Amino acid sequence: MIRNALVLAVALAGSLLVGAAQAATPSPPMQGVKSAATSKPVELPSDSVYQLPLKLTDQKGRTFDWTTRRGKPQLVAMFYTSCRYICPLIVESGKAVDRSLTPKQRKELGVLFISMDAARDNPAALMAVVKERKVDPRWTLATPKAEDVRSVAGVLGIQYRQLADGEFNHTSALILLDADGRIVARTEKMGSKLDPEFLAAVQKVL
């Protein structure tokens, strides 16, 4: 009887050891689920404009990091709301590009217009342009902090100078970013007549 008890105890101990070993062995990851090691975000390319830390506040008063635009090509421009001549042309040029795309392509293209007039272009001023120019609701008009305007203009290749009356002389351009924020095309041809090479570049990245 003692022998039977010993055999039972040994068997029980063996089963406990096997169970512990199985518990200590990590289960294989489920198919299609990323592990922590593989879910790290891919590093930005060195020539991405998103290397610049930048917070923007849009026409609805929402503040966001512009790196959230990553993952989708972007049509980008700089402007200011009180401009009565060239900036409306920049907006209309962006709208002309939009109109030349298919509905599917438009969904895949982000549009970001950044103000260079941080002192005056608050969300209400930006929203007034949205309504006046009848821009697509998916467009984002946004203003950086005053101390960041020069930096964002620099990475986008926009030159500007504020005049004594508060207005600006500035480069008029539409800039195309790929999904990682690299500049792949730009045009300084403004107006309802599209730059065909720029439009072809937009269509290519989409």
C-alpha cells in the first residue's frame, strides 16, 4: 500500500512538472497579430518634412501634430487669410487639382493649407475662408505657433517677408508630399489652368 502511494506521488509530481513547463513556454503568436517587436512605427525618412516638430490648430480649433498626416499623400500650401489677391488664387489652384481627380483619388489625398500669419489667423478666420471659398470639407486650414512659421516655411521651400502694413510678400506654390512627407513635386503656376506635370505627379502618387 505504501508502495502504491509512492507511485501515485511520483506520478502526480511528474504531471505537475510537465504542466509548469508548458505554462512557462510562450504560446506562438496568433496569425495576423503583431507582436510588440513588430509593431514599432517605421522611422521617418531623413528628407521627410515631418522631421520638423510642428503643432497646428485648424479651422475647428483642434490642435494636432502634423505627423498625423503621415500615411496619405498631401497637397500642401502656405497662405494667409487676409490676402485678397494671390492667396485666393492658391486656394483656387488647389480646388482645380481636386476637381481633376476621381472621387476615389480625392479620398486618398489630404489637403493642408498652412497660414504664415499666426498673429491673425485664428480658427474663426480660417473657417471664414473655408466658407467663402467653398472648399471641400476634408480640407484642413491650420495655423502654427508664431515661432514655428519660419521653420515650416523653410522645410516647404516657401520664402516670405512681412510688410509694414501687416501683409506678406511670399512664394506662391502648391507642394505635393508623398505618404512619408517627402516633397515629390511642386508648382508655382497658379490659377484655374492646371500645371499638367504637377497634376500627373499627384495622380501618380495616388
